[in-house]
Amino acid sequence: MKILVINAGSSSLKYQLIDLEDAEHFSVLATGLVEKIGEPVGCITHKTFPGGVERKIEEQEPLPTHADGMKRVVALLTDEQDGVIRDVNEIAGVGHRVLNCGEEYSDTVEATAAVKDAIRRYFPLGPLHNPANLMGIEESEKVFPHARQVAVFDTAFHQTMPPKAFMYAVPRQWYTQYHLRKYGFHGTSHKFITGAAARYLGKPVDQTNIISIHLGNGCSMAAVRGGKCVDTTMGVTPLEGLMMGTRSGDIDPAAIEYIMDQTGMDIHQMLHALNKESGLKGICGVNDMREVVDKSAQGDELAELALQMFTYRVQKTIGAYMAAVPNLDALVFTAGIGQNSFPIRKRVCTGIEHLGVTLDEAKNLVRTDAPHEIQADGAPLKILVIPTNEELQIALETKAVIEGNQP
Ligand code: ADP
């Protein structure tokens, strides 16, 4: 079944066309990124894989709206010479990544009028993403009228958290009236990792207990007990929790007023600083983990401090989530840093041997796209590295909705 996965941002559109049977039998037909929608010149990068070899097409042209971007994507997908499908009607479903739907949906659902209304109601809780996500669905309905449109929420996997984990200790009315609570994000990735870890461990998902550690530009962890999320680090927005590339993660909320008073910043400037100028970048000036590691190796003290801070928060959260997940099967590292950065995995796993975490240094250096384990022989706890695949998870869930099986 051919499923198109769409992640619509405010000025961008990421897509992937996948032909899939199940989590282990699929092929990616095309991937692409449309950027700078609404700017004088937009860009499209479109990749196909004829005979297993990557073929890249790059285009630059004005793309005033998402609709224009979407039309170009259709033209590229169906191109007579280089297209991967003959007709848009070959696409059975379009799976849309949607940031937040509050507590209204805890599963992937068809993007009906009611679902679109709910996405709209949650605009205030996802002001940058939800409007773009909704626009993606509405444009896709026009361009792919025969395909089923499905919404996959980044918060859904975390809806199993108990109130003791998702409530903030603030006046209760903030929750009852304004829906303020921890929602958590990266849910699609943590869910994929849970399924992949269960397959790797040879256990039913509902008996799988892991701590999922997603370290990319955005970073989050999830405590997964019996296949279900019982706690996660991100909050009502993706700003809470771990230190990230440019996001602060946890900070005393009273610090905000103090610094605003000292600097004269307004709240928008403050949130910009916490989202875009903090994290690794705030401490050492760069947010790409490869650069931070290189700078530290060259003796840069601030880069070293940034690495220590980044690592320590992950370690503390491993400790916390061990309290939340009895009979833990494994720690699982994923995403750009988790999958690729040997030094960061080593730092995270060093000094917490008393928690049963012992790394095998040679296994940690193995680079493979297959799930693999990197703990020392005889260590009490497995440490896994599993590449995440959010697009595949969205495609799988979209297929399940189309076939009438809830994922
Ligand atoms: P996003 O959250 O944007 O999806 P990614 O999961 O792609 O982010 O992760 C981006 C991060 O992964 C960057 O900090 C980058 O430095 C890091 N990264 C990517 N590849 C490597 C690598 N080979 N070694 C170390 N870090 C890497």
C-alpha cells in the first residue's frame, strides 16, 4: 500500500512516499523537502532511489503558498520520466504529522471535520505547528481527493501517562479551564522505538519496559512500562526537560521575570532566547553536537561544560525513570545524536554503573543501521541503539487506520 507522509511546517513541507506491508517490509519510493514557501524563491529537494541508487532533483522557484508546493510535489512524483507513480490515485492514504491535539485523541485517526476542529482548538498550544499541520491536511485533500487523510499526533503516545506524571503543581483551574498539563512530544519516535525494541528483544510490546532516549536537535526521553508511556520529559510545549541544541529545557520559571527585568526583554524575546539561543548554543555558541564534541576535544572549556551539562541531565533522567519503570529491559538511544555520537553515548553511560549501566567501548564504536546492543558482557541492563523512523511509524499507523485496525 502506498502511503504519503507529510510534515507541514509554517514555511516548509517534508514528505516521504512509502510502499509498505509492515514494519519490516517496506520501500521508500521518494523523499523530499519543500522550503521557503512564501519567500521570493522557494526550494525543493526531491530524492528517488531507482535501483537502490539515490537520485536528487533540486529546484528553485517561487512557491507563494503550500498549495503551490504541494502541486510541485505531485508533478515530481508523477513525472513521466522520473516519477515513481503514474497517477496520484495510486496513493491510498496521506499520513499527516500533527503536533498536538490535547487530550481529545490518544490514537491515530482519520482527519475528519471533527478532528480538524480539534486541531484548530489547539492552535494556542501549538501556535507554530498546528496551523501549518491543518493547512497541510486541507491542501492534501484537494490534491489527493481519493486518498484517505489521516492525522498522527506527536502527543498521542504520551496520553497513557497517569495524572501524577502529567499534572503541573499549579492552580487546578489552569488544567480544567486552559488544558495546561504535560503533553510530551516526539511521541511517534518513542512509539516506533518501543515497537522496534520489543521486536529486537523478542518480547510482546505490552511486556516491554524501556527508557527511550531521543537525542536530536530536540531531545526527549520517555519512560515506557508495558509498552505504554508513563512519563516523558517534554511538557505543555517541547521546551521542557532535557538540554537541547538551542532549547534550555528545565529552568526555574522565576528566572524569566528576573532576566526580563534585568535586560528589558519582552516575553516574546524571552521565549525566543529560551527556544533558539539556549541549550548547547547558549553555553558554547554552537548547537550541532559534532561541532561541540570537536571543540571540546580541542580544549574549549565551554564546549566541555556544555557536554557535561547535556549528559548529566540525561543521566539524572535515567535515574528518575528507573523509579518509574520496574523490570527495565533496556535503555534505548536514538535520533541524530543517540544513533551516531559515540562520545555522547559513552559520557551518558559513564559514572552510572551503580544503576546497572555498563557500556562496552568497542561495541559502542560499531556503526550500523540495524538495531544493536552496546552493553558490556554480563551487564545487568541492555543498552540498545535503534535508528528511529518517524515517517515509517506514521505510514504504518495510516495504513492501520485505512484497513480499519487501530494501531
Ligand atoms: P532533528 O531533531 O532535527 O530531527 P536529528 O535527529 O537529525 O535532529 O539530530 C541532529 C543532531 O544529531 C545534531 O546535533 C547533529 O550534530 C547530531 N548528529 C548527526 N549526525 C551525527 C554524527 N555522525 N555524529 C555525531 N552527532 C551527529
